[in-house]
Amino acid sequence: MTKQSGRAMLFTMCDTFVKNAGIQASGKGHTNSTALFGKNSDRHPDEPQMLFVGNADLNKWEGECEQTLDKYTEGPLIALRRVYDQLSHPYQALISRPIWMWGGEMGLNERGVAIGNEAVFSRWIKKQDRNKKLLGMDLLRLALHNAATAREAVDILSRLIEGEGQGGNGAYKGSLYYDNSFLIADQRQAFILETADHHWAVKSVTTDAISNSYSIKDDFEASDQLTSQAAFCPNGGGGVQGSRFSFALHNESKLHRIAARGRVRRARARQLLDAQDFSLSSAFSLLRDHGGSSRPHRGMKNLCMHSGRFIKSQTTASMVIEYSESGPVAWLTGAPHPCVALFQPWSFAALSHSEGPSLDSAGIEVAGKSAASESFGEHLLSTGPVFQDYRAGEEYALQMREINRKISRNYPHFEKELKPERDRLETACSQFIQKGAAKQDLPGAIQDCRRAAFEYLQQMLEFSGEPAI
């Protein structure tokens, strides 16, 4: 759904992909084969996202988050409180979260489960029935804190969708109501789960992409009971394509499918995924893609989205998960505009080796400096752009939003002055991670990358006219 504010149209768009899911577990990959998962979160350009790692702890979030919105606390948060205590939340998770909500756009948990969600627009959306329903981002975070495998995440999400429903106003500014599509992966497998109101369908995938359009037709492997009944009904309702039921055709709003341009971006992502030599750097390039152009273009056709005068949506955060035999490594921008941002490595293996505050099993800070007394410079050197304190993470997100805005506005100068060093640094860090994993010293390799990233940040600050940290 869209909302016009003056002459601008508000959208929440995203793109998520997986490549070679389960290739290590299958034993079919070459020695250099790697499974990859990635997402661009495209939201309102004024909305920052912070990278949080820790336990679910809804009380901690309510005590620390200073950026909440009434439309969230008086709507979706009520639904979240209703289901929160029904789950045990045993796992810590890395979450990229819009700063006004508990949930996240994408994330990775300590068991290696990664999830990204997309807004999809069904014919069944009724705003008046949706205010006190679960947001897709809250559903995503609930699954990450409670699923040990991708399959378990599918089960949790489908059960919540069918039993609790989904909805709420998901827009930072204005109004946006939608259903959700999820791409869910772990070390062994990946799934696409698409939903419409209380209905859902799921299929397993190895390499694929999702965007802001339905993609599951008659190829789903499981669904809610009513969808299954419709699929086997001779007449099939609105989902008939020839003689076959299609989950997409049965549920999707054609108007929103056209407006969201999701099919265009999904086709582009799948085209890039087809490359035989697709690698970690290819994943970065996919999320930075401007439709084959070297320069950004405003509008909604490109995977790396830049907000325009009439379309208020841009890529506000990016994440790539690299699944290797040594375990998952998250590559994070912690900032908008991946075309100008640096992807920095992070892993749960390195979390316990950081010099900053750590968490005990109850989610309480137990060691190191408090987040409040630690400067951004000290924090970035010790733990990277990931925070265990909501307030500090939100402040950092606001600062990085402004820095990357300034750099993006001067993209030709960035290409000349910063991009060569940025690309060189990402290549070097990838090599550090490979060597560190081979030596079973991933924390040491990530620390080397943090020092290099901190030096690059100083160059970014100088380029954007901001004071050094």
C-alpha cells in the first residue's frame, strides 16, 4: 500500500537473496564454494537503522529505546506483548532494526539462522482490522530469538501468521499496511515463506531472490489448511492459472505489484545471481547495483535504491551473511547507501572476545566499559558498528545517516577519492577472514578488519566535513 504526503509517495521496499544454500552440507560444492545470504532494506530516507546484538528482552528495549512512535506503542507493540511470553527466546540475535521498533528488517542468530522480510501487498489488507497486529519486523525478530534452524523459523512464523495475524502501520512517516514475505536460511537449507493475511505458503530454494511481489505460484511445499483446500479445489478461485492454483495470483494486489516494481528488481537480482563465479564481492556488488550503471539513479527500479522527489524510499541498511565451513560471518554497512558504504565483518565467535561490554545469560552487561562511557571510536575498534545498548546504537545510526548522505550527494568525488580505498579494504578484509578461519582465529581476523575500518571511517569523516572521532 502507498500513502501520498503532499506530492511524495511513501513506500517500504526491500530485496533479499540467497545463493548456494546448503552447499557445504550437501558436499556438492567446490572447495571455494560459499553459501551467501543478503538483503537491502529500503525504507524512508529519514529513518535510521541500528545494529543491535543481544537477547530478546522486551523490557530492556522499552527502557532504553528513545525513538518510539505512538502508532507503534498503541498498535503492534500491544500484539507483541500478547505473544512475547508464549515463547522462551533462548538465542541471541544480531538485528538491523529501524530505531522506533523492537523488531528488525534482517538478522542472524547465534545458531546461524538468517532472515530477511519484504513487504508484499495482498488483496485482503483492511487497515481498520490491522492496527493491533504483529509487524513483519517483530515476527522476524521473534523467529530469530527462538529458532535453532531455518525449518524451525518457518514453523514459528507460519504458526504466528495463522494464529495471530499480521499488520500494523509499518511506515516511519505516513501510513503503510502490508503483508510479508520472508527468506530464511541456515547452514543447511533455505526457504521462501509468503503470506497474505492469515494465510501462508512455503517452498525450499537453493538460489533465489525475493522482492516486493509474490513469487510462489503452484510450487509451494506446504501451506495453511485453507490455501491447501483452495489449491485442490477444481475451480481454484482467483488463483487459477490454466488448471493450476497460484498462491501469488490468488492473493496479490495487481495495483501494488506494479507500483512497487518488485518484479523488476527481483528479475535483476536473479540475473546477477546466475553468474557462475558469484562470490562475496559479487554479493556486495548485487546490493550496490544501479541497474548496470556506474552512477546512482533515483527511483524504485534499482537494487541500491536512492530516494527521489516523489518516491520517499532508499536503501537504509545492508547485510550479507557468508556461510563457510567455519561458520557464518555477517558483513554489515551499519549505514545507508551501500554504494558508498563499507561492508565490515562481524561474527558471534568474535563477540565474546570484544573489549566492550558483554552479556550474561540474562542479558545483563557484565564486563568492560559501559556503553554510555565508551566513545564511538573506542566502540568501533572493540566491537565494530554493532551495539548492545539501544541508546548508543541509535545515536551512532543517526550520525552515520548524515555522513553517508553527504558522501552520496557527491558520488563522482567519492568514486575518485574514496571508492578505490573502500574496495581495496573489503578485499583485504575478506582475505583476513579466510586466513583467520583457516587458523581458527576468526576473532583476531575481525579485529584486524575493525582497525582498518576505523582508519577508513576517518577518511569518510574528512571527506564529508565531519570532525574526526
